[in-house]
Amino acid sequence: MSRSRIAELGALLGNATRAQLLTLMLDGRGSTVGELARASHVALSTASEHLARLQSAGLVLVHAQGRHRYYRLAGPEVAGLLEAMDTLPVPGSTADAAGTGGPDSTSAGALPRSRTPAELRFARTCYDHLAGGLAVALHDLLIVGEDDGTPELAPTAPAALAMLGVDDSRPAGNRRPRLRSCLDWSERKPHLAGATGAALLSCLLERGWLVRRRTPRAVRLTTAGRDRLTAALGPHPCWAPLAGQHSLRS
């Protein structure tokens, strides 16, 4: 990435309203300018102006359907950039001084203590794939080979994915990576992205094993979902029936 591009993105993302608009679009769904304006608590004209700048910079796409125009992030790479930025330390914070990487540390050398709401920390969408503690647990069970930076499916993963309804083959001509690890900003560990990660989230939602919450981006693991994950991947504290939805720790 060139220095000019970094400067351009820094100027765009340094605006609180534009940052809020991008965060709202992290759920991967298209939204109208009116919906985004209301959620951001800004005037329609203000949201429209900021969205135009984000579109011009290639961070946002707009799709016209009938009388409506729907805005969404330009792709999973943009979502990954936003998630990665959220893991960076806040300048002047204790964590920054200690080099621990996060605004929630209270003493030198301490790991950051997340203040992320429990339902978002447990499971949320990151554009078109799953994030949060549930996603980290799935990554740990499905992926091997992270030591050299190249994720690979574990030997038991193809059968488990098939039980979850995931077709792990990529259509011809699809240049998107099949497997990609994305750093989770609340767990500070990788979760599964790429084409396989997107297919996994799609299957879990389509079958009702995950359902969307009222909180933007948050999703809930259903009883049927816990049963299916247990059948496919074995017992795990994350989806143990009696463990509760928000008990997973980093």
C-alpha cells in the first residue's frame, strides 16, 4: 500500500461519522442512506455526503434496486481492515505504553479486558463471515497450519463442514481465498474468513442454527445449532447446552 493511499484512508477513517457508518455496514447487509442516517443519529444529507466520499474511495459499494439505493462495504477486505484496526492500542492508554495492544488494560503487562457487550463478543457477523468467541472456537477446531501463516483444514474438518451443510469447493474463476484467518478484535485470536468462512456463516443462518439479534451484527446460537455443532465437531464449552450463550472467555 502506498503512502498516499494510507494517508487517504487515514483521513477518511479519522472522521467519527464515517467510522460509524462503516461499522454499521460490517454486518454485510445492504442499507439505505435513511437507515444508516437514523442509526448514526445524523441528518440524511450528512450521511449521504459521507457515503459518497466512502464510495469514491472504494470502501463502499452502492446497488440500485427500484427506487432504493443500498450501501454496503466494498468487500471482505474492507471488513478485515476495520476489524484489524480495532485491535490496535489507543495512543496514550496504559496498554499502549505497555505494548499490550488494546485500550482496556489497567496495568503494565496485563492482557486487555474487553468491554465489548457480551452478546457481540460471543458471536457477531464480520461482513459475510462469523466473528467473536464462537468463531474463534470454530477456527481452532477446523484450521491447522497457522505457524507458517498458511491456514489449512484439519484432517477432520471436511467431514465436519459437510455435516454443517458447507460446500467447501470454490466455483471456477473465484479468486477469493478459500481459507483466510482474520484477527478477531474482541478475542485477539484468529477466526475463519475467506470463501469457506462465508459459506459456513451462510449455512448456519439458513438452517436457523444461528439467528440475528436486535443488536446490530449480533447473532445467537440456537439449541438446534448447539446440537448440530456437537454432532459435527464434538462437545465444546462454547456450545455446551448448559454453558450459556456468553460464558466463553479468551
